[in-house]
Amino acid sequence: MRITIFGTGGIGGYLAGTLGSLLNTGNGLDSLSLVARGEHLAAIKQQGLRFIDAEGAEHRIQPTLATDTPGELPKADLILLCVKGYDLQDAAKAIKDKIASGGAVLPLLNGADIRERVKSQLPNTVVYPGAIYISSTITEPGTVQHMGGKGLVVFGKDPDYPQNEAPHTRQLLEDAGVPFEWHEDAYPKIWTKYLFIAPFALATAVHDKTIGEVLADAKAKADVRGMMEEVAAVARAQGISLPEDAVDKSLQQAENFPFDTRTSFQRDIAGRKPRDERDLFGGTMLRLGDKLKVSVPVMEKYFNALP
């Protein structure tokens, strides 16, 4: 199997570090191409990708190719899209001619409508809806460390290609020791994650408070609950079967985070990054709410309050 990982940051680096262990071992991974940028790419080219797993063990992965030029990529049987939301459309366009016959794309971003965004560029390609549960980051150029979370990959059937059950991808993940769940319908899992991550991204960014500080602020916590309820209403208006206690469980989950946990979106906003994922966390909900005639006033308030 030939794999390309488009975006070798925290998520892509984790997948490269785990799947890359199978490269040239006769266990089904024939080539591994990585797309990265800048000093990170230069370090990977020079010394391979240094991956530090959750137990602190170090692994060195030598990819078949590392590049920042999509035109150099060979055709792949599976392309893992691990870019930021604002790079997704361009990345999807760039891989249009890089998918082998019968190949597929698995995007692993934090949004709720990621598959649909990719499908707008690749309408005739198998695109598995998916998500990943992990904290992983670039600690220095050429090095990615798995900080926390199981690294669980959740994905499922492309509704346009229900006969495709990803047997080779699932086997490869199993062989590499990557925890995963395959679902006939992955959307409840994707929206359950989004229900947690989008409200906390917006609340921590607008208030510039950690997750613990948001929970300790009665008004901010009530707003998070309000946003979660709005996300749940939009999901259910689309026919997505969320658990009835999804909001309560998400708030309980947040209580288990270290008090000083900052979201990556909060860091981007505080750092005045020139680009951020506000459209992924807020814009999506405003558009879907308008389309489905579901009111999302708290999400709109927070989206409009972003600097």
C-alpha cells in the first residue's frame, strides 16, 4: 500500500511515526510520502522524522519522499489529509491527480463538515469521514511528540461508496498499533467530538482563558453549554443520531482536563496568527444553522467577538 500524509505536523507526524514503522518490513506499506514545510521539512530530509511516542520512546522514520511540492508526489492508495482547516481546500485540489485508481482519502481535522469540504474538490473520490483523538505537536524541526490522548482514529464509510470498507487501511492501522474504530456511520462520533471542541475553542479564545478557567466562570460555562446545545440541534436537524446526554458528557469530559489546558485555537488567536480556524469552529455552524433554520445565537455571539 502506498500512503501520502499531507501535512506532517502534530497529527500527520503521529501517523507517520506509527505507520512508518511498517515501511520496508513486508507488512503492507510499500511507500510513505510526507508533505511538510520550512525548517521542519529540511530536518526531515536531512535526518528523517524523529517521533517520540506517548511512552517517551524515540523512533526514527525515513520516508520514501519528503517534499513541499505536491506535484512531486507519486500516486497513492491512501492520502491522509492532516492540514489546518484553512489549508484544506488547497490541499484537496493539490492531490486531485495523486490518488491511485481505487484509492481513497481520509481527512483527520477537527471540523464537522470536513468530508463535505473535501468532496467539493474531489467529487468522484472515496473520502472517508473521520476524526482523531490526540494531543501531538512539533517540538522542534524534524521532531513530533505524542503528548496525550489515545491517538484513536475514528472513520467510516463514504456514503457515496458504501461498498468500500477500507480493508487494507484497517489492516495497516492494526499492524502499526494505531487504535481505530470503523463505523458504518461515523458521523455521530465526528459530531460528538465537534460538540466538545468547537464551543471550547471559541470560549477559550474569546475570553483568553484556559479550559479550567472557563469552567470556573459561571457565565462562560453556561455559554459553552449553550453552544453545545446549538451544535447538537444542528446535528440532529441533519438526521445525525447524537446521544441524548452528549452535552452533559462533554462537560463532564472537560472537567477531567488539567485546569491550565489551552486550546490550539486559543493560542492562535492570542498569537495573532495571520490565519486561524474560526471558520471551522464558528463559520460552519452559522452556515448550517441558517440552511437548516436552526437558531445558533450563542455561537454567533462568540464568532463575532473573535478579534
